[in-house]
Amino acid sequence: MRKSTWIRQHLAALRALLVLTVITGIVYPLAVFAVAQVPGLKDSADGSLIEADGKTVGSSLIGQSFTDSDGKALVQYFQSRPSAAGDGYDPLSTGATNLGPEDMIDSADRPSLLTMVCARSREVGELEGVDGRREFCTPAGVGAVLSVIGPRAADGEVDHPVKVVSVNEPCATTKNPFLAEYRGVRVECAVAGEDYAIGRVVPILGNAPQRAAVPADAVTASASGLDPHISPEYAAIQVARIAKARSATEDQVRAVVEAHTEGRTLGFLGEPRVNVVELNLDLDQRYPFRGLVSGR
């Protein structure tokens, strides 16, 4: 290759580099920034930040936990749904637990998804003064699951069990499992270190209402772990507590909830939802929390 051809090729490459650098490194970012300032897009582009008293206190797109240092609910605030993002609503650890309905047996490392749901439902029920019972949950708030041990039939069923264990109720915490007997066999509590995987796993429906008083979004996390919304049903069972804590009427609190309730996207996508972050900030402005009065 002649030297002049080599130089022309490299000059052409340099020109292309300079042109693409200007387009992709300067023109395109400026164009995107300009479009993002268009009314209607600016809030989303800036992160939908929320300010109070001149300070940025959050984003309407990212949820927050309204709990104390021990993780207990602050009585004056509407509670968000659970979050599996880091320690809760951590944008750097966004994600779900990836646990599914088959995750029913507690381990030494962590409770099962079923037990987490049962425990949360019980806690929410106690906090809000509603029935926290849930199908497939024991009264103590763990998964109502048995390991039925014995010869199996062709379909996998154990028609004549020789041993039945309540796997999520260790003997260290109970001597009387949630179910006294199963198919004529006394139900035992679980012994630490024992492997009950050899048995057939049987979840027990129980006698809880078919429609739980505690909504599903109160006991399960969103896929991102950052969802700032709860269902109107979850907001509704919290109204009485909020009204009492803030010395407001329940109708006043409901009116604020309604103001922060969004309908289905485009009228048909998703479900109605309540933005908890914006709702709590609005309540702080309208009905400031003065602290609980002794005896209340």
C-alpha cells in the first residue's frame, strides 16, 4: 500500500471519529436534554423529585419505608408494601426475591415465602385492627405445612401415613402443632436438624376467610422492590389508625387518600393505586402529627 493511500484512509477514519463524537457525544445528549424539558416530561426526566420545606425528601416514583429504627410501623404514616430491594427500597439493589408459591418450608437460613406472607398478614392485622388470618397460615403466623411420611401410592399420595410433622413449627416454639392429627396420625412438631423432605409436602387450607381482610400487596413485595403505590384496599384498612394518630376524622383522611389515588393507566391498564410517599407528605402538611396522647 502506498504511503499516500495509508494517510488518506487514516484521515478519513479520524474525520468519521470526530463527526460521530460530535453527534453522539454532544448533539444527541443536548437533544435528549432539550426534549426532557418539555412540559409534561420534565418531572419524569428529573426523577419526579418531591420537595418539602425547601428540601428534597423523596421521589414520587420510588417508595419509602415508614418505620422506626427497629422496623416497626410509625403509627402516623400509611405503610408501604414490603420491599425486597436491599434493606428496603434501595435503588442500588432493586429486585424481587424470585421466590414462588412452591417455597413453603422454612429453613435455618430464612423463612419460606409462605411464612413471610403469613407473618406479615398477622402483623398488619394486629396493627390495623382487622382479621389477619390467611389461608394456608397457622394462627401463630407461619406456613401451615405438613410433611406426610409413609409409603406412597402411584399418584404420589400417602394414603397410610406413619408420621406427620408440622415442618414450620419447631418443638422449641410449640408443643401443640396447629393441627392435632392428620388422617388419624398425631401431628408432631419439627425437630431441629431433621430432614423432612422425604415426606409429601401438604399445605393445609385452614379455616381463614376465603377473601383475606389484609390485601395481597400488604404482604408481598413488588418485582422491582421500589413501587411507591399500594392498593386502595390496603389504604382503606389504615385510615382509622392514621385518623386517630393525627387527631383527624376518618372522612378527612379518606379525602386525602382519594386525592392521591390514581386510576388505571389509559383507563384500562393496571389497577387503581395510591401513592404512599405523596400521601404521607400531604398528611404532614394538613394534619401534622403531634405525638400520641397518653392513654390513646
